[in-house]
Amino acid sequence: MDIVLIPGFWLDGASWDDVAAPLRQAGHTVHALTLPGKESRDSDRRGIGLRDHVDAVIAVIDSLPGPLVLVGHSGGGAIAYAAADARPDAVARIVYVDSGPLADGGVINDELPSGHGEVPLPDWDVFEDQDLTDLDETLRERFRSIAVPEPYGVTSEPQVLTTARRVDIPATIICCGYPAETMRELIAQGHPYTAELARLTDYELVDLPTGHWPQLTKPVELAAVLLAAVDREGAPSR
């Protein structure tokens, strides 16, 4: 199976290395993406928006025979959802890593500190405590050493979706900071955060207790959950 790994904010394709290795050992073909403007800290990020990242993923989908699995971490989940919206017949499953589908017209996060057309990795106090679970000082230093500023347009431009069939694509939501039980409660309450997730017709919630960056804090465990999701058969557990 082709597995396309889409990083979240401030990360490139190499951030998936510790996760990709077990997937390849299991016989899958892994495509860990570095999205436009995130090639290096010196890259020109001016004018790069959310759709540029979505189109980059669509181009990868079009280059592969399919069906394939899209994996989106954090903001990468919104990108995966939009790419699947454009190519619903080519995507067998979407896996959201501490993330979820972003509805049409929504933005990923336009409240992050920004300047000069980009959003650098902010100070740790910007994040919630559960985001930082297991991210010890060594991992924080590693994260900051590899972090690349995010193009501002990716964080703030509205999502554009056009295909109703996107809600029928099977999905796995890996719950890290908030456990699956909390997500189920939010869905039952009709919380806006889970409104688009609640529209999906075939999804499962899987717990992976750690912080917001499991590819750094629990890469082996994340790989195992991804392998199970790729091989998933039968009805989802909600």
C-alpha cells in the first residue's frame, strides 16, 4: 500500500523518519512529504497558501496507482481532507494524527504569532499542557532544531471543499492529547470542533496517549497504530 505522510506545522518529511521505517519494514511504500515553502528555513514562503499545500498532495496522489492511505498530522489533517475531497476515488483511508477533518470555509489556526508572511515555531507556553506531554527537554530541543516556519497563508486561508463523497472515505482519528472518550462526548454534544468529524459515515477513534507530536514522542507506537489502520477491515469502532 502507498502511504502518504503529511506533516503538521513546522515539520518536513524527515520528521516522519522514525515512523516511516517500521511502515516500510512491513512492506508498505511510504511517501513522507515536505510541502512547499518548508524545504528549509531559507525557503521563500511568500504567497504560499493552504491550496498550494493541498495541490502538492494532489500531485502526489495523481502520480500513484492508488488506492492509497493519506496520513495527516495536526494541520496536515486539513490538507489530507482537502486532497481526498479532490480525489475521493484514489483514497482508501485518511488517518488523522491528533487532528481531524476541517470543514469548508474553516481555517487551521489564524491565531498563531506571525510576521513577514510566515509563522515560526512559537514559545512552548503558547501550547496547552496536554500538547506537551512526553515532549521532554531533549525532544523540545530537537523539535526546535528541525522546525521550519510555516507559510502564513497555510495557517489562515479558508478551506475549500467541493465533493460530498469526501464524508464516505473511511477515516481513523488517532487521539493523543484528548482521549477518544472525550471526542465521543464532544460529538454527542454537537461541539463545533467535531462538527465535520460527525458528518463522516465511516470512522474510528483510536487512543494513543501522548502529546501533540507522537512522531517525536512515541514513533514506534504511532507506527503500530498506523499499520493497524492501514490493514483495518470491518466496521469501525466509535
